[in-house]
Amino acid sequence: MLQATSPWSMTGSGASSRRHNPVRYALRLTEAQHDLLRTHLFPGDGNEAVALLLCGRRNGSGRHAFCVQKILPVPHSACSVRTPDRITWPTTFVDDLLSEAFASAQAIVKIHSHPGYYRKFSSADDQSDRALYDSVSSLLGDALPHASVVMLPDGQMFGRVVAAGEIVQPLSSITVTGSDLKLYGAGADASTSTDAFALRHAQAFGKGTTALLRSLSIAVVGCSGTGSIVIEQLARLGVGRLVLIDPDCVEEKNLNRILNSGKEDAYLKRYKVHVLASAIARMGLGQEVLPLPLNLATREAVLAVAECDVVFGCMDGVEGRHLLNRIATFYSIPYFDAGVRLDADGKGGISSIAGAVHYLQPGRSSLLSREVYTMKQVEAEELKRTNPDLYAELRRAGYLRGVDEDRPAVISVNMLYASLAVNEFLARVHPYRNQPNSDYAYLGASLSEVGFYPESEAADCLALKRHLGRGDVEPLLERPSLS
Ligand SMILES: [Zn+2]
């Protein structure tokens, strides 16, 4: 029996080459932030320009993310020199960000333009980065990494990590999350050969997309009826690293819909995440898998999800989805949510089969602002998990509406919505629809009505937007229960 070993299981031929990876550094920003920067950095006069970014961090041991929270454009008129290949600007502008950076251990990222498409850092850049970050580190009194980034006229970016005045290494990836998902740098270092199993995807989506999928780390929260099918697809598409989160063991009642599960798993009470990690190991496609048999509302699970480039939510309840939306906002991560609803009529028949895929961009609308649920429902579920006796009492007394209990679930229905969710993700990294992706922030689908019901992005969620890019804070996500 192949059993994935916790915490890390690594499979196939890629395992040995990836064992001693250096820390991977990522920069994450939204399309709106990218647009604002591009407008400032390319004012139309052909000269260089500069801006400073205040970034929250996910300061993990193997993965470090800089999440853009605030942009400070250095005014063009304040720069003493601006030519097509040089810029001199007063570093007093850094002072404005230092106290905020100091208060919450945030990073300062310098970004400047190369109007002539020079695709490297110049020796002048080396000098200026060393001087700037030497003084930033001594003023902040720590040796935490910061970054320096260059934008080219077409919006492409590249960057490097600088710590205590030393240039450390290039940024592994820069993610821009908008209606489309743009990843710069990601996959660029992937080998030129395409594994045989991925060849068919390579033909359909191009070598770039296949290499990009290989470079990505994706979390799937909820590994049951819908989640196991999402995981199967992501693994076989060749996603490089999968983080699986689900606190439950396989039970006999799940065997009608969890892929790769069997009676023995139910008998031995194996965790769903371990069963699925074993299945991925058996595929032997050289992926990393981190199976975490935990509720998402735990510190370890939140931090593991926050280190991923993309998240999928495949949960029945609303508490976990609400939390995942919050994680995705604090850490600036694109979030795909799959929900299925199968209603029985109580007489052995089905009254409706409907479901939806929500694509949630950090800083834009949320599941809450889209009115997928209310805070009352979230609180009821949280109470049921943390204090079941009080929950039962309040429910008996009529103070609470009951949380939805086990609904009927059918694998063929789950497969449809799991597939829509993964295709939604693929459409964002490699647009293939006739209409722009912005038309499909929400994709409802009904089997009862037999139809698709897309909707475009709604108004921003003001409750979540203020947390965009804040990264690690204490208590985590401003939730005392996660401290
Ligand atoms: Zn430069």
C-alpha cells in the first residue's frame, strides 16, 4: 500500500532534483495595482520613472511572498535626473514608508521602468539597490528580504531579492491577478522538454502554459466529492505542487463520490488528504504534495494555503469559504470557489440541481458581498464547530437557523462543477473564450434548467478590500483564534 508520508510526499523522477530547493520568492499584485504602476512608470516621455511598494509578507521557511499593499509613486518632478536609461530620485520618499514597514515587518519594494526594453538590471541599478537596501535594513534593524523590480513598456516585470544591502537571487515569480492571471518569471526556468504525459496539454495550451502549471503551487481546501475531482484534474494537468486541506476521514457514505477512495480507507479511517496524496503518488508524475488533515481554521493550514499561488475552495459549508476568501485577500491570491447544491423534494425526488463557480480576485467583490451567504450563517457554522452544545441549545430555543446538514450528493453532478472550476482556472491563465474573462466572475450552471448563467464582476467588497496584501499580521488574519 502506498501511503503518503506526512508532512511532505514527493513523487516520481522530479523528486531528487527538487529536494534542496532554495527559498522561492514571489511578488503578488492585482491588475488594478499593475495598471496604476504602468501608468506612472511610463508617462509617455520615454524616460525612466520609479515607485515604491509597501508589501505584506508570507514569511515561510521555503516560500516567501511579497504581497503589494500600498503604492507610493515618486513624482516625476521630484527626480533630479530622468533619462531613457537613468533615474536619480530623493530617497526621502522611502522615509514615508519606513514607519509602516517597521510596525508590521513589511517589505519595501522599489520598482522602476526600463523604457528601452533593457531586460536586465544595469550596473547603476546594482549600485543603487545595494545603497538603498543597506540603509533600509539598518533603519529597520533587521535582515529581512526586500525586493527590486523592473517593468518593461509592455507591462512585463522581473525582479530580485535584496537583503541587508546584498543582492540575493531573482524573484521566482510575479503574479498579477485580474480577470486574466498573468505570471511573469514563473515557468521560465522550466526545462525545455515536456513530459510525455503533459504532451497533449502542451499541444492544446502551448509549452508556456504547461511549464507555468508545473511551476505553480495550488491549495485545494475541501477534499471530498468536488475537491477530490478538482485534485485529480490539477494533478494530471501537471501542477507542480499541491497543498490538500481537509480534516475528515473517509467514511463509507463518501465512497459514492470521492475519487480514489475505497472500502479499506473507510475501514481504516484514513484521512481524505492522505488517500488523495497516495493517489497522486501512484500517478508518479513528479509532483510535490502537502496533505494536511486539518480544519482550515487552524494556524498551520492558513499559513500553508497563504504560501500558494492559487487556491480552490471545494467546501459545502460557508465558514471555510468565508475564511478562505479572507486568506486570499490578506495574501493577494486568486480564489476559485466551486459550490454544488442538490435539493431533494423529501419524497425521493430531486427538486433542483444547481451550482456555481465563483472567481474571486483579491481586493474585488467577495462571496459575502455577492450574497452567497450571510454572516449569521457563518457564525452559526462556527459555533457548531467550536461549541456544539451551545449551538444545539440556541437552535432548540429558536435563536439560530440550523446549518445545512448532509445533502444528497451524486458523483456525476460533482464532476460537472469540479470540471467547470478547473476550466475556469485554465481560461484565466490561457484565455480561450470568445468573450473576455471579465464577463465570467460568476458562472452559475443549472442541470434542472439546463443552462449557464454567467455574471461579470460586481462592486468591491469594502469589508475585505482594506485587508488587501497585508500578509502576516498578529493575530493571523486579525482572528484571535488563530494567534
Ligand atoms: Zn534600471
